[in-house]
Amino acid sequence: MAPLESVFTSIMSSPAVRQRGQKDKKALSSASTPLKQDGDLNGLLKDTKLPEVVSSEWDYKLALGVITLLAFITRFWGIGHPNEVVFDEVHFGKFASYYLQRTYFFDVHPPFGKLLFALMGWFVGYDGHFLFDNIGDSYITNKVPYVAFRAMPALLGALTVPTVFLIMWESGYTLPAAVVAAGLILFDNAHIGQTRLILLDATLVFAMSLSVLCYIRFFKMRHEPFSQIWWKWLLLTGVAMSCVISTKYVGVFTFFTVGCAVAIDLWGLLDIDRKGGALTLPDFAKHFVARLTGLIVVPFLIYLFWFQVHFAILNRSGPGDEFMSPAFQETLSDNMMSAQSTGIEYYDSISIRHKETKTYLHSHADRYPLRYDDGRVSSQGQQVTGYPFNDTNNYWQIVPNSIVDLSAAKPGMTVQCGDFVKLRHLVTDSYLLSHDVASPYYPTNQEFTTVGLEEANGDRYNDTLFEIKIENAKGRQQLKSFSGHFKLIHAPTRVAMWTHTSPLPDWAYKQAEINGNKNIQQSSNIWYVDEIPSIPADSPRLVKEIKKIKHVPFLKKYIELQRAIFYHNNALTSSHPYASQPIQWPFLLRGVSFWTQNDTRQQIYFLGNPIGWWIVSSLLAVFAGIIGADQLSQRRGIDSLDERTRSRLYNSTGFFFLCWAAHYIPFFIMGRQLFLHHYLPAHLASALVTGALLEFVFNLDPVGLDENYLQQTQNKTPSKNKDRGGKRVVVPAKERMTGQSILALWAASGVVMAIVIGGWWYFLPLTYGKPGLSAEQVIARKWLGYDLHFAK
């Protein structure tokens, strides 16, 4: 906190500090001169003879060109190494191949980023023959244009760097501040490493930065409402935000960031005492509807469009079928479920399989123990479990709900939705039953067991009755194998048969628990008939007709896919050796091993530039401290900052800080697997805060129109920074800083960038995967105990 204390001390000791409540308070000379109300600002600016280099801002343009060139060099250098599948390329490369094969797949992310990879593959004539099955598989041997695939994120990653520079430039910051903000992204190992591989984060981060840039451009046009350029930047902001959320659902954090700024802007427009004059309620409604259309409606329509493209391309059956309903699967060609489904009849022998865990309903002669480990008592009935492999103990005979002599069974009686049935376990000749006894793992769920024929037809008759509830059934439709997804509801107690992934103890041979779930609406209660072994090979029931591909409305398919995505996204709770917690990210406490090669001792370890990350994290704390100190001083009647500086600190730097918080804090309440790359959007925002705060620390005035400067140069006074049209004019930073020395700022910026470049260079072998490092070199880079390979 030493930097914060020095800043606060210098502010409080400055002549600009004003003690409120004193009778003899004197205003600053710049504020004591009355302003004329009819000044023509345009005329003033024309009469003011500024150096040509100032008006052209050649130095910003030169810096932008150099930074852009360096961004392309750092992202594309050695992009062909390694020529093997790296980390999550096994997923996103595979998805690109599926698109090119038009084979349906399922993923928890929206389609936009994956469609870009498929587009690149299509450009270079790739046919999708390689499925990226294993990390380390050779691209050369399998003839995959992997450099073209990697070039897409590298391009977007390179463009992110000048976008950050433009954000600072458009926000009116000085050149050194813009260079520092862009340089922190330019020479960051994490941003470089993530953008050189077939991964989605380059698209996400670029679209997020572009959203911020477009909104800033839109906000600068706020005094020209409903003009062509005003609409242009409003709609471009919406398009950019749609690309964020169409890549990953964490893009909603970008919507929240811009949404907060828009809400504050609208609140200001509602003020009857606003400087630009009060708006009528109809005019305010126009502003509200325009922003609602440009920032909500248009992005949502674009978001839907990518799903329409997704469905249009993926029209063939594939590995994603099992995540979707039978009705959805029937819209795909070559679907095995539709081709092999067979109607179920009473007295068929069937195997029943859980849709999500793929375990079979199973039973064997062993009994539940008298007492479980927690002291609860069981029924000591026959065990009913879930078994992952095909086995004769998985076979059950489906019989009607009446006492029937099996020898007198009549064929052709179909099982339909809503039927009450019994399930007879063939090997042990017992009937499935559930009752009001707690299950082994879930005290609130019911135990499943079996009883003999005498009990099933006697006192326990009702306890052996189960209702067939087919998902999305149309009336009393027949239950079919594969396509008939159903819930098995216990008739007396109305619980649904359910299983999960936690295995039972040794007394159940580590098999899955089957129990009665009281939440019958839960989607994980779904089962289907996997096999009908009792059907003779020559049965006419096995003769299949060629079925036509069915049509399901787009919105129905979209809603089903959304529900599946959110469910499986939330289910990503299993442990991972390189998972990390959000509290670790700003301090870069650990990274992720992407790829290793034993022969050459080469490795790619996903890690940010530690020095750069520690600098930006420290300045985030400094910013929070400055805001707290300013609030405290105001409570004590002391103006430690002039209003313009405070406004810039809160509104501009505060917006960047809000962007960081919105892209970081929500991860603390997520229960899914998290990795360091989830922090990249927040890290970009922290780089913006760092550049802005560096300028503030050196006590430079905010960029804007300086009345004193114009008075001194032209002996004229503008009218509250407005021209005759009532539009505020913002003067570029170079013009605003005329007469001020920024050598100290340049010196500080140079020191920061030199340190950052040194950190980038030191960890470069871990980012680019070459050259290989000796054990001593690896150990030297384990600054915070990073779990690097080849340390021995």
C-alpha cells in the first residue's frame, strides 16, 4: 500500500485540496472567470493555431502500427509447433471435423466459435476425416491442416492487442497509458499461449474487448442521439456482444458490464436538471427502446441465428444423439435409434438402461446389509443395482398389472404410455419393488429391492406396480426400444426410479445405487429399453420400414438444446488435476500443463506473465484504495480531487474496474470445474485499469476541453465545452497535455514495460513449447511451485 499512501499524501498536500464549510473559501482562478454563454467553440478551435503534429496524432498511429505488428509476430511465430494435438484441441478440433462431416455432436458451449474453426477448415479444403481423439496424435501423419486452424485464434488474439490500445485512445488517455495497457496484453504469456491453439478463448476475449471499444465509441456519440453514427456504434456494440455470448456463456458478464453503464446513462437522461436540458418522457422512451433493441434484441437474434446455422449443418446422426430426445433424433438422417427401435409387448424380456449414466437395471441374489455405515437399517431385501456391462442379470420380463398365469400369456399386447406394469427379474424369479425404506446413500430416497412371486401377488402386490411415463408422449403411444425414453414411477409412493455415479460399497461389488427419487420431474430419471433378447431372429417385429426424417420447429429444438447445455454445464463438477480456484487467478498461483514431449524435454505450460499479472493485480487494489480514500475524505468535508479528475476516475477507470469485477467475481459462486483461462477477460480489463491508473498516479489532468488553455491562447471563453449545437467537444490527449510534461509518465511506463518484457522472455519456452529446458532451468521457473514437468 506504499504507492497508495504516497498518492493520497500528495493529493492531500496539493493546493487543489479544498476544505468545505469555510467562509473564506477561494475558488481556483480557472473557475472564477465567468463563462460566456454564446461562445462559438468551432470558431475558437479554428482560430487556435495548434501544431500540425498535434492534430494528426501521428504518434498514436505509429504506436498502433508497431503494437499491431508485434502482436502478429508474437502470436504467429512458430505456430506450427508442436505438430501434435495439444490439450483441448481434442475437443474443438473434433467439433470442426464434425461440422465438416455434418455429423451431430453435443457441446456445452454455443456454436459461434466452433463454426469459425469449421469455416477455416472449409476454406482450406479439409474434409473432417481426423477426429482429434488423443493428445499427442500427429497432425502430419493424419494430414490435418492444423496451422490453418490455429491461424484463426492467432488472428483474433493478435487483433485483441490493438483493440486494447484503441480503447485507451478512444477513452482519451495519454500515449504512455495506452502503450502500457496494450503492452500488458501484448507480452502476456497466457494470452499468447491460449491464442496459438485450436481453442475458443481467443474469440471470446477479442469479442469482449471489441464490445467495450464499440460501447465507448457509442457513448461518445451521446450528444448526437439517433444520428447515423450513433445508431452505427449502438448496433456494432450489440453485434460484438452477441459474438461474446455466442462463443461462451460467460459472455453474459460482458452484457452485465455494458448494461450497468447503459443503466447509469439512462438514469442521467431521466434527470430533469441534466445539463443538456430535460427530456420529455416520450423522448426518454425512444432512448430506452433504441438501447433495448440494439443491445438486447439484436444480439439475441444474432445468437439464435448461429444455432439455426448449427442445426442446418448438423443433419446427420452422430455422437450427440444420446443427449437429445427421440423426437429430436428423428430429425437426423442415419439415426440408429429410429432405424432399430422396436415396439415393446407384454412378456418381452428386456434390458433397461439409464440415459445419462448408461448403467443397466440389475439385480443379483445378494442382500442389502442389515445396517449401513451410518447406522441406518435396511430391509435386507435382494439388491437392485446399476451395472455398466451387458449381463443376464440385467434381463427383466415386463408383465401386466394383473395376476396372470404366464403359461397363458397372449402375444401382441403392446406396452403403452400410462400403463401400470410389473418387472420380473428372470434369473432370480422375483419382482421389482420399492417401499418406504431409506436407500443406502440417500435417506430421503426409497430403497429398490425384489420379492418373490407369492408376495408380489399377495400383500406386496401394490408395491410392485410401476407406471410407464414416456417423455413427450402423444396420447397412449407404444413404448419402443431406444426411442422410448421413459420414467418408471412407483404407483403407491409416486417416486421415480433413479441412479447416480457414486458406487456402492464392497457389499454391492461397487455397483451403482438404484433408488426412488421423490423429485419425479428431474431430467436424470430417464431410462430406455436397450435390448429385447426374447424376440426371435425371424420375428416380423424386427422388419423395419424406411422412416422419413421428421421436422421439429427451430425454437423447440433450440429450447431442448439449451436445457441440455445448461444441465451438463452445471454437471461439470468432477475434479481435474489442473483445475484452480478464482482466488488463485489474480496472483497466478498455478497454471495448466498443455503438452509435453519426453524426448526433447519440451512442454507447453499455460501460465501468464507473473510480473505483469502481479502488477495489474496490485494496481486493482490501489484503485480500490484510492476510491475508498476519496470517499472518506469527502465524508470529512475535504475535496481531495477536483471534480473533473474525480469524474474521470470514477466514470472511465471505474468502468474498466467494473468490467474486471463483472468478469471475475461471478466465478466464486460457480460449482463447475474452473481453470486459469477463465480469468483472461478479467485480466484484459485489469490491464485497462492499470494504464488508466498509471496516468492518474502522475497527477495528469483528465482529457477534455481546458477553458484556461483556450482563454490564454485566444483570450476567449467557451460556453461550457459546447458549440452552438449544444455538443460537447472532446479534445485529443496530445492537445490537452500541451504545456504539461509527461516525461515522468513515460519513464514509469518504460520501467513497467521493461519488467513485463523481461518476464515474458523468461517464460517464453513454456509458452511456445521450445526450446526444451534442463532440469535446472525448469526448477528456476517454478516461482510459486508451478507443477512443471522435467524438473528432475
